[in-house]
Amino acid sequence: DGGITQSPKYLFRKEGQNVTLSCEQNLNHDAMYWYRQDPGQGLRLIYYSQIVNDFQKGDIAEGYSVSREKKESFPLTVTSAQKNPTAFYLCASSIGEYNSPLHFGNGTRLTVT
Amino acid sequence: QKEVEQDPGPLSVPEGAIVSLNCTYSNSAFQYFMWYRQYSRKGPELLMYTYSSGNKEDGRFTAQVDKSSKYISLFIRDSQPSDSATYLCAMSEDFNKFYFGSGTKLNVKP
């Protein structure tokens, strides 16, 4: 079954700790994205990658980092520099070509206390 | 001004009703328009996407785009309790960067 797998579903961390969220896809999609979702707000783009070993900052990249060493994987690290990290994080992918909408994973709920 | 505006609701309707969900946008360069359904604590699921103006139908769902008014709609016919979810609209110029509405919460009562 093709899809996007995010793990874990729930994650709890203490303030000051870095944490890495996993995102794996077996759709053979070139492009991958990380969004943050907060209540009452639209999805906000953190980082995206159109191709392996290349990625670009989105609208709210401060306090986050990513890597894209494999086509299938796009992990997101939430660093201690992120001022308000508690949120629902969504990973998405697309073929990366014309006429290609986003497909999402089921998200990771991160709570930092 | 936000790129995409969407009424957050909640919208509550009886089972069997026709539901109309809407978004407005400010960027006339948007060409691709998408609707996603998101159940609680889940990721958004792509329902439909359309290119430019016009209508597209898929089962009980119809997506409508009016580029002259910068207004898009999603109609759900014969709504079911299983349609209860948050509906997100999304738009793009070129499928490179996507702009999302904040979502409308729909509750279909049995």
C-alpha cells in the first residue's frame, strides 16, 4: 500500500531538547514538504525539497532543520531555538511535476513542556 | 490580507442536506484549486482538484471555480454523518508552492 508514514503519532519533549520527526514515503514522489498546523490557522510551510540533497526554507523555517539524503525520507528536527514548538506537524509529498497536488501523512502531534 | 480566506464555521447541517463550502483568494495568478478533507487527528485527504475556472463533479462532490470573482466552492450533496470533518481549500500557481485556507469545520447531524 503506497503512502506517507509519519512517526511517532504523539511526541512529548521537555523544553530545550531537540526532537526529530520522521517522514517516509513509498510513492516514488520527488517533492516532499513539512507543514505546521495550529488551531484556527492555515497550514504553514516549514521546509520543502524538490530533489534529493536539496531543500528550501518555507515561510516559518526558523528553529527547524531538515535533511534529504534519500528520496523516500525527509526528517524534520525541531530545535530548542523554536520558540513555540507545540503543534501538529504534517509531512506531504507530490510527484513534483505539472498537475501534481499534495498528498499528506497522518501527522505527528508534538507537545513540548 | 491573507492569500486565502475561509470561514472557520462550524457549519452544522441535518443529514441529507446540500452543503456549500467556500473560499476567496487575492492572487489572480492561482490556477490550481484543491479541496482536502481532514478528520480529527488525521492528515488532510485530497478530495478534488481543478484547473482554472469551471466545475468538476465526483460522486456527491462538486468543485466550482470562479476566477473572475476569485471564489471557489465545494458542494456536497446528500450529506452524511461521515462527511463531518474539517474541509481545507488550497491553491497554487504552478504546484510548486501551495496556499491553504484555515479550514471549515462541518458537522452533519443524523
